[in-house]
Amino acid sequence: MAKESDSTRLPDFRNTEIAFQNKSDKELIESKRLFMAMNNGHLVDVGSSVAKLALKLKLPFVQSIMKKTIFKQFCGGINLVDCQEVIDHLYSHNASTILDYGAESKTVAQELDDACAELINAIEFAASNNSVPVVSCKLTALVDNNVLIKKQQKHPFSKEDKAKYDRFLKRINKACKKAHKLSVGIFIDAEESWMQVAMDEIVTDLMKAYNKDKAIVYNTYQMYRHDKLDQLRADYLEAHKEGYILGAKLVRGAYMEKERDRAEDMGYPSPIQPDKAATDRDYDEGIAFCLDRYKEIAFCNASHNLASVQKMVNAIVKNELPRDHPHLNFCQLQGMSDHITFNLAAAGFNVAKYVVYGPVRDVVEYLIRRAEENTAVTGEMSRELSLVNEEVKRRGI
Ligand SMILES: Cc1cc2nc3c(=O)[nH]c(=O)nc-3n(C[C@H](O)[C@H](O)[C@H](O)COP(=O)(O)OP(=O)(O)OC[C@H]3O[C@@H](n4cnc5c(N)ncnc54)[C@H](O)[C@@H]3O)c2cc1C
């Protein structure tokens, strides 16, 4: 049973008691230890390399250590059934779940078919589960990435490339058709810019096909790119003209260093904003743009940035928009920013956790990104560690 939420109150994001209500004292201390370890940049660098190597060499003890620590913090389980406990837990606190199978960048046809089958399983699982409205997917898990790169560069396709590309379109269409039939949303993640144009074209076609009455397919906009606010505006105009609902997940973007390094190495202008302030500005403008058109844009503020979340909360309250309108959504990653998720949920806003699942070897890249994100660059404490510390102090443990 889900707890009653109170949609007359405003969320108090400083309330760590609500934020960590789902954690026992033991679990809280485990989280504290993990975030303390991740706070150390050197340790994260060494740990990431060791983890990758050990998994390649199939050293079972490393998998076992990861499963009890970093995997437990950030993932839902190794398969769908394994995730049920986390899903129920979130639901009991009024938060939904967005399932995300962790496989990334596969190449062999059978692996790609398997990833598609897993996506369809997740869609069926979501349809039978009230608190899983959406599943997420990475297109790079469904196609040989070189084919996407060639497509974007308008490089002529060989016969083999064409066959691979057609098979990929079949996979993603099959999944979206199923999602449409079962009324489950699909968030399509944004990835590296050298494949993103090719992916955007496909996602737009999918929205045209499946978003006529309800948002089923959502594209992701990385606002750390200087061209994405304009693209969001243009995509809205296209959706308005063609008569479908634009599905938009807004994020800041996860591949900044990689993008900048590649642009520098290959001598083209970086697609990334000049600084963090520019990313923040476009992010908030993008959210405001969607809010002003929320009947035609179903969107998700997918962020751990409290200022961006607070701004959207203030706008919903000020304009007296229904907090539970299906087009107004927030989302955080499992294991992070519980102060945002559970305080939004307690105040009746639509909020979900992205719950990544899969075998440890398949989610290792994802876990490394989480570790890097929680490393303090300038020596101060990471956001998550200070929150956990506050709650440890409040409980006196
Ligand atoms: C539910 C969910 C789904 C996500 N899905 C995706 C996805 O599909 N694709 C994807 O790429 N990422 C995705 N992310 C990750 C996301 O892009 C961010 O990396 C992460 O959420 C941190 O950003 P933030 O908004 O939480 O806030 P903050 O912590 O305030 O912002 C950090 C972000 O700001 C940007 N930034 C930092 N320094 C600079 C700088 N000097 N110049 C310009 N920009 C800078 C970077 O994007 C950095 O990640 C997702 C995140 C969530 C919560």
C-alpha cells in the first residue's frame, strides 16, 4: 500500500528524515561508507580500472564485492524479478519506478536481439505493475554503433550495414509497438553526439507513429549541448504541426569530458556549453518552455540539481497546475538524491527513480559513471555524502 501524500504542502528538501525513511540504520551506515570511498578521486580511478579488468578476467570475488556495495546502492537487481523489492519499496513511499536494463554498446547480432527481448520483457513487466509507468532504453544496445556513426556521417552503407540498420529499426519498432499496445512509456536515453543526430531522427519518427493520443516515446535532451534548447523548440513546433505529443526527458548530460576530448583530438568545435552556468541556464529555460506548453509536451525533469527541481515545483504551485498531471514529471537515479525524490513524493508530485538492473558485468560502465559523479573534485564533500552525514547525525548513530 502506498502512503497518503499531502498535495497541499510544499516539499521541504532539507528533511533528511523523509529522504532516508527507506533506510535502516545499518543501510545508512553502509551508504555512508560507500560515499566516503567514492569521495576519494584517486580511489575511484584505481577502483574503476581494477573493476573493468577483473570483470574481463572473470574474477568472481570482484563481482561479489561490487554486488554487495556499489551495485546494491545504485541498482535494482540482476533481473526484473530481483527488482520487485525495490519497486515495492518505492511505491510504498509514493515514488514510481522507471526500469532501465543496463546493457550498453553491444555489437554481435545475437546480443542485440537479446537486448531487444529484454526490453520487451521489461515493457510487459511494467504493464503488469501499477507503479512502473515507463521503461528506459539505450539505442546503442540495439545496434552496432558503427552503423549509427556511418548513418550520421552520411557515409555510404555496405549491404551488410544496411541489413544491420534494417534489423535495428525492426527491433526498436517492435518494442515501441508493444509499449503502445500496453500503454507503457519508453524513455530513449541520449548518448554521444557523434551518434545522436542519427538517433534523434529515429526517435522523431517513432513519436510520429506512437504519440498521437498519449506520450509513449520520449526523446532525451542534453542541455550541456549548446544546440539543444533550439532543438527542443523546433521539435515542439514539428509535433504541434504534425499533431502528436512531444515526449521530452531533460538532462544536463553525462559524457562531457569524452565530448570535449574528442572534439579537441579531432579538431572540430566542442558541442558542449562553455561553462556550467550556461548548461544550468538552458536546462531551466528548457523546463520553463515545456511547462508553458505542458498540455502538448509530456516531459520529465531528470535531475539531481535542487535549484532546477525547486524552480519547477514553484512554477507548478504558482500556476496551480495539477501536481499529478501525467505530463509533469521528475526523476532521479536509484541510490541518489533521496531528499528530492521522497520529499516530492510526500507532497504529491509525480516522481520516479531510474532503476538500472542487469548482471554486474553489464552495468559496470554505469556504476563507474555513478562513482565518478560522486567524487569530490575540489576536496569538499560530495552532495550525497553530506546528506547521508546529516541523517546519521540526526539519528545519532
Ligand atoms: C533520471 C535520469 C536520467 C538520465 N538520463 C541520461 C541520459 O539519457 N543521457 C545522459 O547523457 N545523461 C543522463 N542522465 C545523467 C545526467 O545527464 C547528468 O549527468 C546528471 O544527472 C548530473 O546532472 P544534474 O542535472 O543532476 O545536476 P548537476 O549536478 O547540477 O550538474 C552536473 C552536470 O552539469 C554539466 N556540467 C558540469 N560542469 C560543466 C561545465 N564546466 N560546462 C558545461 N556543463 C557542465 C554536466 O552535464 C554535469 O553532468 C540522467 C540523469 C537522471 C537523473
